[in-house]
Amino acid sequence: METLVENGAGQLTIQNLQPPAKRNPTSALTAEDKENQKQVAEARKKYGRGRPVRVNEVKDKKLRANLKRIENKYRTAVLNAKDAEILYENQEGFLQPETELERTYKVRQEDILDAVGVQQASKAVEFKLDLGPYVSDYTRNGRSLLLAGRKGHIATCEWRAGKPGCELNLNETIRDAKWLHNDQYFAVAQKKHTYIYDHAGVEIHCLKKYVETTHLEFLPYHFLLAGVENSGFLRYTDTSTGQIVAEYSTRKGAPTALTQNPYNAILHVGHQNGSVSLWSPNSTTPLVKMQSNAGPVRSIAIDRSGHYMLCGGQDLRLKLWDIRALKEVQSYRTHQPASSIDISDRGLAAVGSGTGVTIWKDLFTTSTSADPMKVQSPYLNWGNDGRRVERVRFCPFDDILGISHSEGFSSIVVPGAGEPNYDALEANPYETRKQRQEAEIQSLLTKLQPETIALDPNFIGTLDTRSAEQRRREKDLDAPPVDPLAKLKERNRGRGKNSTVRRFLRKKGGKNIVDEKRLRLEDMKKQRAERDNAKLKKDKVELGPALARFARKGA
Amino acid sequence: MPRQAHGRPVQVVKPKKPSKKRASNNRRLNALEIAEQENPDEFKIPQHRLGTIDDDDDDHPRGHEDADDERSSKRRKIEEDDSAEEGSDPDGERWHVGVDDDDDDSDIDSEEAFGESDEERFADFTFRGSADIPVVTKKHRASKDLDLDESSAEGRTDDDEDELDDDFGEEGVDLATAWDMDDEDEQEAAKKKTKKKQQKRRRPGGSDTDEDEADEGSNPTSGEEDISEIEDDAESELSISDDEGDHSRLQNFVEGLSNSREAKTRRRQDYKSLPDKPSQFGLNSTKISASDLLQYIKDPRQRQSLKVLQNNEEKGHEAYKGGVPGKLAPPLAKRQQDRLDREAAYEESKKELGKWIETVKQNRRAEHLSFPLVDPAAAAAPGRKKLGPTTQAQPMTSLESTIQSIMVESGMLSKENRSLDDQEQAYEELQEKQIPLEEVQARRAELRRARELMFREEIRARRIKKIKSKAYRRVHRKEREKATLENRTLLEAQGMIDSDEERERNDRRRAEERMGARHRESKWAKSIKATGRAAWDEGARHGVTDLARRDEELRRRIEGKVNGDPDESESESEDSDQFSGTDDEREWVQNKLDNVDRDEPDTTETRLNSMAFMKKAEAARKAANDEEVKSLRRSLRDEQGDYLEEGESEDDEPAGRQKFGLQATKGEPAHQVPIQKSEFEERESDTELDMVDEPAGAQRSGVDHAPPKATFANNEPTQPPRPSTDTQAQNKKPQLKGPNKTTSETTATTAPGKLPKRGPRVVEHELHDYTSPSESEDEQDTKSALARAIFAGPDEVEKDFAKEKKETVEEEGDHVVDNSLPGWGSWAGEGVSKKAQKRAKGRFLTTIKGVAEDKRQDARLERVIINEKKVKKNSKYLASELPHPFETRQQYERSLRLPLGPEWTTKSTFQDGTKPRVLMKQGIIRPMARPLV
């Protein structure tokens, strides 16, 4: 055993330290093996799903074989995924400084537009609108754009094609607007209630429960429209059924920011006291509370993988959190509170503060390395010409950043922002009408229930680790016992002798066991027969002597 | 008495087989047998008792009738065992014991028993006879005995009597006729001997008798031979006597006269009795052997049965102990036969089905099965991934055929579609197979020798090649020298080479260093590394660090003059002459101070340090240290104040590049407008843009600052905000704030339009004591000041949050519930003393376990509260218990991790994952024709 001994000088020495156990020398790997191992390790790093189970320790032979098979499947799946990368025909490309002295943030939009192709350059558009600061939203496939001015102006368009969708003036304050699952519907948080409009701008629904909603968020896989109100209430509505799924009070006053974690559909709500709370529709209390900023949280953004959160506050701080470990990684300073933050698919972060927008690269990649270091300079810059930035949103699958500001909407080209390879099954930027319809059906069929939302989305199917005692405690003792016969309603069927009761008697009645259940069943059967007979008699009387023969039992 | 002796030898020779066969063959006699077995007393003992008498008289006729062969063969066996049997014979008791002991004997039916006992007697006689001619004497005596027996026999049949009469008649044969007969016999025997020999070959190896005995006619095949058997005896005697001479021959004959006579009588008996008494199956004496029949019969079935018969005959009588020799046993009862058939069939089918076991197992274990099944042998032939060699098959496509033709033309392929290598190998193999081993070895040895010689020759050639003439060397050397000289002059002209003495000095120094230093590759260093002694041995550790230091130093020296890192110790910083002394020192001191500050919380974290006395000591030391630090900082601040007034030079750090821009940076503040810009915006500020337009030198200077600062900034953020230090940080604040504040203030005031790179440095400070960001250079920033004024301040926020966290911890922690009801188990109401009330209060306490504070997920996260309550709605999707085959949770959960949907995996993975276990192609699926494995 090792012992700590203090010597005369007050120093501690470890005694009886056992020498490290010698390991058996491993045989040298062949070059091919090494190559394979390397390949697998690389693939695992990117596509791996957790650590493999130690198959050799499994005692049961059959189980061992099965687990081995599963492990092999993982391996091949990972390798296949890695191999399939060859199919990614497009690559993202960033602005690269040619020399050390060159700075990418000094490149102006005009220079970029000159350099890029005509098609791409035409995507940088500028809408001059004068109904107040605008908010914008892109659909999930980046095809349609929704603009909503504070003073009640709403406009939609397919911005690439330049095709206008609808335009309406509500003459009412608009706080937020959001597309639903596709470009057919959008929700608008208006002065009092929240409304849902269709693509033509026809109001199709009014969410009366949503009073003075300030922020809206839509969870596409769950078809949940979430909104936080000025009162601090957070509500979830299932847009496929129209039901309100959950309503919770955040108890922190008027919320200042709302965003969703695309990884696990958890909502992050920013509060006045600088804290961020994480909500799911399944818990009345927040799952996590984080004290992020010293002042009110102005905007929150979460990267696609759900690993990092950027949180800009009124205290001129921009905090980078690792939301897996729930630790703050970095703290940056902004010279004005970050009014809007967005993170692109490729990990560029756009921070709109004041009248300018700065776009940052490698904020997350550098912080993953062993010694997280600060990014010293932004990637791109925009603005500072007197237009207060209201919202920045990256367009999915394109190198475009949409900036809505006090004077309308501008989209700028940000090289390397968009995901170059899209999955058409997931979100297709070029989808046809038919494909859109199909996708809608498909997504409705595969809709996830709100109960599946949790911090760890992989919890489904895992083992319940509660102790038996805890389970007993949590079991609802007041719940009424389940009556197996309650569901034996009469089916509305035209003919046939197979009534539900008879069927139940036959299948589950128990042949020769006369118990209470059986008696009840018999009773039910008798009653039904009587009722049928009575009805028959009545029918006969009604029909009269001539037609009585047509009266039929159970008809 | 002979019974036992008789029974034994039979068993000794064929210990198991006869009994077994008997068991199976004698089934037809089951009823009798069973009856005998059940009450052996009634039948057997009296029978055997009588046996001595009855045996004999019953025996003879029988022996003559049908058991001649049997007897002879038995006699043979007895002979083999006679030495063992000799002494025991006369014992009456023994006889008894034998019967009782021997189960087999009891099994034997009466007929059999008689036969055996009869022969036993012969054996007996044999043993007492002379050893020289055992056979003859034996027979002689046996015949005598036989005669006696016959004469004394009581229960004789009429036939027997007739035979006896005949015997008597025969006895009267005169010598001449006897001779004649013998001659005849001899001729006959000569003919038959050949036959017998042939048959002997066919005979099973079990009979290991000598020549005489073989001659004695153990051959049981036919009746003819039976008849001739005794004559053979005589003949053999004669043959012996032939060797010895006429006299002895005669003597022998006379001696064996009675014997031969006896044999003749027997033969007569045979002749007479056999036609008179046809056997059970209607076979008369002229028996046809199975082998005779065999050649005429073509039907395989019949042949089969005949073969069986033949085998039985060859085996001798052992096969038919109880029955008639050479005859087929009657068929078994159908039930028994069927049972046997079934047993045999079962064995067969088991064997047959066993072949399928592996296949079935494999198919059961297979992940997927697709019917119709593919024969693996056929399917696995060509590798899927690699191209098969073109030589294997005939060319399929035109391309292949052209390739092949080209190969053939170029001689890489023979016409027979085999590569030359293959052919060669095949040829060699063939050769080697034919050649004897020694030759092959010799050849190999020769080959080896040749190879060895070649190798040596090669080495020699190489050596010789190296030997060059003096002239050659000289010429080359001169050339080389010339080249180096030229090179040197060239370099010298460019001033790239140090003077000679300097170089020499350098070399010397390096050498000394190298000698002095314990080298990294030294044995000592390696041993230290291997044993890990440095971990606990202080001396070793010192050595190691010393070594590392020296190594570093040495390397730097070897490289030449390189400036040291700012982090390096003072002594090294002295070397780097690029530092301005004050700059460097101040910076270094500041760094050190910061490090000291940062390091302090670390020390408190160890367990030992958390003990009371350590804490006390630590606190005292810390106080002293703080005092020191404070004073240091103060002095430093004063210095810095002066220094910062000088301008930008503070940030000039030793860099690998030359600097030009001192004047420019100095000039900067003059024309810079004091715009407050945060870190995020600084760069594209107007001033900076202006800077771009500025002369190159100035700009470069601006940029040049960046790298060292970046590194400086890097050092700081590596320390993530440490929540645990929070309280300490707060305690420390008064001390630390001063210097920090002042520095930032001064920088802000002196360089309002500071270059953007200065930012990080300040940020680092802020990051370090996160809670006081507003004390940074931004203090003058009106906005941040406003922000500070508006917001309650980080301390308040933190405090609130801590309070909230504490509440949640308490709420989710253990709860104690007092279940005691007043009045239950104690007195209640008025007048109860406080003491009693108190006692009654805590009697029924139950604690509901919650999450302990240190077990919480956020136990170490100062600024995070994680809800520890179970989300009930989620538990709907949890598995309530571990599903059957899995042993641990990890295994189960691992098995779920691979998503099945097409969205998450590649198509092939998806298809693999969702492939049904059994796939069937349309159409008729035939069962497997043969096992696949």
C-alpha cells in the first residue's frame, strides 16, 4: 500500500509506491491493420454512437454472439457513413486571407458580390420597408422568407425566385412571426393573441390562450408551437391537433429571449435577471437554470449539434456555453448588447448588436481544443450605417445571412455559412409541390410525441433507473383501478352475431370460472339481448302486420 | 465333472461371442429356455447329476449324427487349455460348482450340454495320455471310453443299437483292408487338402491351431469333409510315421488301431445314420457348401443370405452352439425382428441425421436466411472484392480473351491455361514425389551449398569493389577539398561564417555541455523513465528536471542565439538581449503575480490541505504572501504608471521579427479620435481603416504585435472560470482590484484609441475574476457604466442565484416526515409536560430519500441548477426492467443505439438493419439436398 509520509522539511513523500504493472508486449500491427484501425477511429469520432460494449465479458453465449453482431453492425454503419461522405459533392468554402496581413473582416459585401457568381450575387437582396423594425424567418428548407414589421406589416416570398407570397397589413403590433412546418402556414404573435395564417395570408386560427406573446418558436418534429408571453407563461400548442399541450409559468417575469435547441427540442428562455432556463413540455419546472449574464439576456443561439449556446446579454457580454457539460467556455464582450444571434449550419455565428452585424468563425471549434482560445477577430462585418439590427437569420443551405433591421431586410453573402450538402428527405430546398405534400404527410406520420422531449433525446427505451421504493412512492395510489370491461362498448355494426360482449366472453371469459367478471358479462349479455328483443318487438309493431316480417334483430 | 471343464474352454477361446449369439439365435427356444432358467433345480441338477452317465450314452449317437465337426473343433480347444484343466477334472464337487457358477451353462439347453460334456471327457483322457502323440492317444482313449459308454448305456434308441451293431461289424476289419482304406484316405486327403487350404484362408483368424489340428479336420464346411475327417487323422498319423520309418509307422498304426477303428465306426455311423436320419431341414449328408452355391446365384438378396451362411460355416460351430452347424437359424419372431431392424435403422438414421446438425445449427444462428439457399461451396468460389486471376477460368469476355492471348504470346501463360510458375511447381512436385527421400535431401543440401557460395561470392565482390587505387583516392580527395574551399570562400564572402576561433569555442562549449549533461538517451535516464522513479524519488526527480533543463539549454545553444520565452526564468531572460531590461522584468513580475493569484485556490483543493492545521498554516502563509504581493504590485504599479506614459512600448515583446514601427505607434494616439469601441468592433473602426492607409511600416508594427499578444491571451483563457474560487475571489477582490483597476484605467486613459490587440489582455483579467467585468478598461465607456448602474451587479445576481440553488437543493434533498400523531402511543392534550411532548414528537420519523447535495449533477457547477426530479411523462418511454437476454444495462442500451431509420444511416446500413430474417424468393423452394457445412 502506498503511504503518505511527511519528512522533516514538511514535504510529503509517497512511500511504497508500486511500480506500474508491466503489460504484455503487444504484437506489432501490420500496416494494413493500422490503416484500418485509423479509419475506424476516424469514422467513430465523427459518426460513432457511444462506446462499444465489452463483448468478451458477456457470459451468455447467445447474447455474446448477438452483441458481437450488433457491434459489427455499428462498425459497418460507421464505416459506411464515413464512406458515404464521398457523395457530398459540394464543399463549404470560406474566405481565406492570402497573406498574414490580410483580414477577412475587411472584405466588404461589394467585394464579395463582385467575386461570386452572378447567381449567388443575385441572392443578396435589399428590401426597404418602412413599417418599423422587422423580424424575419426562413423556412426549414430556406426557400421562403417571412418578414413581419413591428407596425403590422407582413410579407412572405420565395426570395430566390423573387416570387411574392402574400402581403398583409394587420394594423397591430407584431412581436414575432414564425413559419410552421413548411411555407404554407405561419404564426404571428400580435398585440393580443397569436394567429396562424396560411400561405395566402388568410387567418386560419387564433390562439386565444396566447396573450401578448413576445417570442415564438416552432418545433418541427413535434409540431409544437411554443410561445412565451409577457407574463412569463410558456405555452406549447400542437399544431397538428390544435391542442394546447403544456402551459407553464417561468416565474421570472417577462422573457427576453427564446430559442430552441435543434438537437433535443428543449426551449431556452432568457430572463431579465440574466439567467437562462431550459424547458420541456413535460416538466412544470425548468430542467436546468443557468446564470449566464449579469444583465437581461438579450438573445440566445444554439448550434445545430446542440453542443454550444451563445448567449448575449444587456451587460455587453457574449457568453459561450457548453450545454452538454453546462459550463461556460468563453466570455466575449460586445460593445452593444447583442440583440440577435444566429448560428449557421457550418458553425458561423452572426451577432447583431446595435447597427452592425459581426460574423464569427471557429467560435466553437477552437473551444473544443485542449486549450480553448478566444477568437481574436470576426470573420465578416456588416452594417454600422444607422440601421438598428433587429434579427439575424442564416438561410439554410445557402451562404446567405438575412438581416432584418429597422429599415427593412438585407441579405448578405457569407461565404461558407450554409450547409452545402442537403438531405432531400429532411429538408429539400428544391422541393416541388408534390414533394412538399409528401413531406408534410411523412412528417405528420412520424410526428414525435411531446413526451419524448428530454434533455437527452436518446433516453427512449433506456432502462428506468428509479429504485423500487421510488417507483412505489411515485405511483399514483388514487388512480381508479382499471376496469377491463369498461371498454366493451357496443360497436355500431349492422349485422353479425359477434357482439363485443360475446366475443369477450369467448376469448377471455374463462370457460368454467364463474366469478364476478363473468357474472357481469352474462348480465350485460342478457341485457343487450333483452334490449334487442324489445327493439325488435317495437319495430314489428311499428312496421305493422304486413311489413313486420322485415323487422330484423340488431338492425 | 467334465461339464465344467468342458464348458470353460469353449468360453475361454471365444469368451463373449458364442454366448451372445446364442442369446440371439436361441430366441426361438425362448419358452423352453425361460422355463429352464426360472426353475433350474427341477431340470438341471438332476440332469447333470445323471449327466455323467446319461451324457455319455446320449452323447455318442448325437456326436455321430450331427456334431462331429463340433466335437473335433472343441477337442482342439480343449487341447489348448489342457494344462490348465488337467488337475481339476476328477473332482465331483467341482463339477457341481461349475454348474452353479456358470450362467452360460445354465443357459445351455440339454442337447448342447450333452455335446459339450462328451467332449470334455475326451479332453480328459487326452491329457493323461503321452505328450508325444497327444492326438492319437486322446482319440484312442476317447474311443475306448466311448465304447465303454456305449456298452453301459441304458437309454439307447433303436438306431443306436443298430449303429453299435455296425460298429462291431466294422471292428472285424482285417489289417489289409485297413491299409487299403488308409491309402484311399490318403489320396482323398491329398485332394482335399488343397481345398481345405483354400478354405482356411477364408476362415476367420480366430482359430489359431497348429497344422495337425487343422488337418484333423476342423473344417466344418461340408458333410463330405466331416466324413473324411477321421480318416485325416489316421493319415496324419501315418504321415508322421512315414518320417520315422516303417517300423515306427507300423507301431503307430497298431497303437492307433483302435482309434482308427473307432473313427471308422464313426464314419460308418455317419454313413448309416445320416440317410436314415435326415436332419431337421432335410439336408442329407452330402452337404452343399454355401460357397458352392454362391457362384450360381445372381440375385443379390439371396447372395447376401448365402454369404451369411457361408460366414457362419467358416466361423465354425461357435456360431451355432445350440443349433445344427452350417444351418441357418430360423427367422426371429416378427416383433423381435422388427425391433432389431428398428434399432439398426435408428443407428443408421442417427448417423445420417448427424451430418445435418452443423447445417441446422448454422442456419439457426444465421442472421439472415434467403431461400432458396445458396450452396456455399458454389457461392464462395470467386472472391467478391478482388479480381480473380484470369488463369482460373476460360476467358469470358473478349477483353479477357485478348489478355489471355497476349499472355500466352508473351510466354507468361502456357497454352494449357496454367501459369508457368504453376507448371514449374507441379513439375517439381511430381519429380520429388518420385525421387527417393535421400536423393531429395541430397539435392536440397546441394542447392543450399550453391546458394551459400553465391552469397559469399557476392560479399567478396562487394568488398573488392570498394578497393580503389591510391591514385583514385587522391584525385577524389583533391576534388573534395577544392569544393569545400570554394564553398567556404563563398560563404565568407557573404559573411555567413563565424571566425575560426569563435567556431572552435562554440564547438568546445557544446562538447563540454554534452559531456557534462546526463544525456537524455543515457542508461540512467532510460531507467528513470522505465521505472517511473521520478514519481517518488526526490533525487531522481531533481536529476530529471535538471536534465530537462540542461537539455533545453543545450539545444538552444546549439541552435545559436535564440531569445528565450517570456515565461522562462530570469537567468534565461538575461540571455535574450532583445528585451529591454525594465520591460521584461516588469512583465515577468506581473505574470508571476498573476500566476501566484491563480495558483492559490489550487492548493486548497487537496484533501490533506483541507485539514484544520494545514488550513491554519496555509492561511498564515497566505497572509504573508498577500502582503508581499500587495507591496510588489504597488511598487510595480508605480513603475508602470511611469512606464505607460512612455507609450506603446509596453506591448513590445520579443518577437522573431524586426520592428520598425515604434515611431508610428508613438504617433498614433495623437491623431486617433477617442472612440470607444469594444473588442468586437474595434478592428473595422475608422482609425484602423485609416491605419491601413498608413505607411507600411506603421501598419506592420500594428500587426506585429498581434502574435505575442495572442499567445498571452491564450494563457489566460485556458483556465476556465473556476466556480469554486468564487468566494475566494470575492475575498481577494479588495487586494486584486487595486492593481487591476489601475492598470486598465491607465491603459484606457493613455491609449484611448488603442490597437485592437490590446483587448485580449484586458479580457483575460476580466475573465479571471469574472464577477467584475465592469472594472475593465471599459469603465469609461458610458454605456457600460450605464449598464453597471442599471443592473444590480453581478454580485447580487450571483447571490440570488446561489440562494435559489440552495432552496432547490433543500427541496430535492432528503425530507424527514414526522408521522407521529398526538395521542397515539403517548399522552396528549393539556397538562402534558414539555419533555413528554418533545419525546413524543420525534418517535415516528421517516426520511424520504432525495438527492444529496454532493450527489447532485450540478454539485460542481456554481452557476447551474439542474432539476433532479424525474420527469414523469418521460418515464412512459423507459423500459421498466432489463429485458431478458441482457445482463447489464449497458448491453441493453447499446443494442438500441443504432438507429434504424433511413434518415440517420446510409442506405446499405438501413437495409441491413431492416432486412427480414428469412427471405424467400418466389417459386418452389426445394429442401436442402445435402448438408451445406
